[in-house]
Amino acid sequence: MARHPAGSSRPMIAMVIGLSAFALATTLRSAEPKSTTERILPPGKLGEVVRLGREIVERTGEHPLSKPYVANALTCQSCHLQAGQDPQAATFLGVATAYPAWSPREKRVVTLEDRVLNCFMRSMNGVRPPLGSEVSVAVTTYITWLSAGESLAMNPDRPLGPRGVPSLALPAAQADAGRGKVLYAERCASCHADDGQGGEDGPPVWGERSYNQGAGMSRNDKLAAWLKVAMPPDDRDLSEQQALDIAAWVNAHPRPKFVLKDHLPPADRLGEYNAAQQSPE
Ligand code: HEC
Ligand code: HEC
């Protein structure tokens, strides 16, 4: 500004245009999820529990509070990228606004806490932590914090937040695992290994240390939809057909079976849980 003489109207006009553009951008942005830096931890114990929840989401198999309930090599953020703050890949942003939600699988209304615990049984191939346990409260508190400031819009159709992974238009029946095998070698094996067991650069995608057959990702349509928005992490450019072909190849391999009763805690620690369905999420 200093370089323009005070009498000239040009910088004034430029400033007005600049300001309105800024105002417009701000208005548009308010509909978007907030970034981490915009979020402020609540003071006191509540903030500590939010932070604890995030740690568990990042180090689920190692953290002493969650470790007993995990039976594979994954963490929550293996799929909910960046501790659920990636805006696309099964994001946690805004999720708490969708609960309580109707769950067609469980034929009951579920709370966000129920939904969190179900991912332990299926995606983590572990045991459902007891309702109200420290781990359950911490993770649920962290995820709820990621919806702060957004309006509640309970979901009457399914347990899914407003920015859930979009379904593919292509029918799952059009998957070709043979083509997927070639694509997997080209686009995925560098991080997840040829034998799917992962390594330094990525977690296992099949076998005993991966998600089980009760997990949403064990369905080709769900896995493909997630791959399209999530993998490869720095180059998320798969077409629907490619994502579906790769999903069919990944899910053609063995993984742990899902037998519900093996994933529930002892009856006296279970609380009210009446879901009898065994279908994937
Ligand atoms: C193998 C991948 C995978 C892992 C690991 C995983 N999840 Fe999920 N989770 C999913 C998918 C896929 C969905 C469905 C999300 C979608 O369609 O947008 C989901 C949904 C959820 C939802 C509901 C989201 C919504 O939009 O309503 C919550 C909450 C959740 N997971 C919590 C967790 C927690 C907590 C952990 C760790 C204990 C975990 N998940 C581990 C794949 C995974
Ligand atoms: C540059 C390395 C890299 C490439 C390439 C890559 N991934 Fe991943 N993938 C990761 C990492 C890292 C994670 C876990 C994210 C985290 O923990 O932050 C992951 C997570 C996953 C998961 C969920 C967790 C699990 O192991 O089940 C699946 C499924 C997956 N990737 C499949 C694929 C497929 C299929 C491709 C090829 C299209 C691919 N990835 C390409 C690094 C990679």
C-alpha cells in the first residue's frame, strides 16, 4: 500500500475488490470442514481426553488402552487417513452430527459410541471394548470434537456421516480380478508388497493381519469406493473400473473369518447389544 500515493483511487478499488473476494471466500469456506489448526482443544480434562482419543486412533494396536482389543496390524487411521482428518478417505469430520443413526444391519438406532466399537470388531478384527470404557469414551470424544460447530442432522437411513465415501456408479459385478492383479503390481505392491503383507511403507491388505470378512472393506464395492478417494495416498487417480478391479484382486485373498460371538466381550461387560446380523458393514 505504501507505494501508492494516497490520492489515487486505483488501490482503493483494488482493495474493495480484494476485500469482497476475501469475504466471499470466507463465506464459501465456512461450509467446509475446519482444518486442524482452526480447531482449539477444549480446556482441562476434556481437552486431554480429545488428545488421548487421537493418539488411540493413530496407534491403535500399540496404545495400552486399545491394544487388548485389536487383533491385526492396522490402526484406525490405516483407513480413516490422518487420524480421520483427511476430508475424503472415510473422514471423521462432521461424523458426530449424523448420530444417533438408524442401522439397517443391526436393526436398531446406534450411537456414535456403538459405531466406534463396531469398527474394533470388524476392521480391527478385535474384540468390542465395553461401552463406557476409557478407550471407548476417548475415541468417541475425539471424533465428536471433529464435528464441533456443525449442526446436528441425525441420519435416519444408515450410520454414516455427511461426508461419507461416495458409492461408485459402476456395478461391483463388473470387477475383473485378473486386470486387478496387474494394476496391483503396478500401483500398490511398492508399499503393500506383492504378497499383500505390507511392510515399512504400508499395512497388510490381506491375510491374517488384515481386516476380517465382517469389515465393510471386505466387500468389493466398499473397498473400491474407498480406494478411489484414498489410494495411492499421494496420487489418488484410479478410475472406477481400476478401483473395482484392484478391489476384486485384493479381496480374492484369504482374510480372517468373522464370527460375531468371537468378537464380543464377556456378557457381563457387553451392556445392551442386540445386533444379531453377521453381514459386513
Ligand atoms: C480396514 C479399514 C478400517 C479400519 C482399520 C477402521 N475403519 Fe472405521 N470405517 C471404515 C469404513 C470403510 C467405514 C465407512 C465409512 C464411509 O463409508 O465413509 C468406517 C466407518 C466408521 C465410522 C462411521 C463413520 C461415519 O461416517 O458415520 C466410525 C465412527 C469409525 N469407522 C470408527 C473407526 C475406529 C474408531 C477405528 C479404529 C478402532 C476404525 N474405524 C477402523 C473402515 C475402517
Ligand atoms: C506410497 C505407498 C502406498 C501406495 C503406493 C499404496 N498404499 Fe495403500 N496404504 C498406504 C499407507 C501408508 C496406508 C495406511 C495409512 C496410514 O496409516 O496413515 C495404506 C492403507 C491402505 C489400505 C487400508 C488398510 C489396510 O491395509 O487394509 C488399503 C486397503 C490399501 N492401502 C490398499 C492400497 C491399494 C489397493 C493400493 C494401490 C491402488 C495402494 N494401497 C497403494 C500406502 C500406500
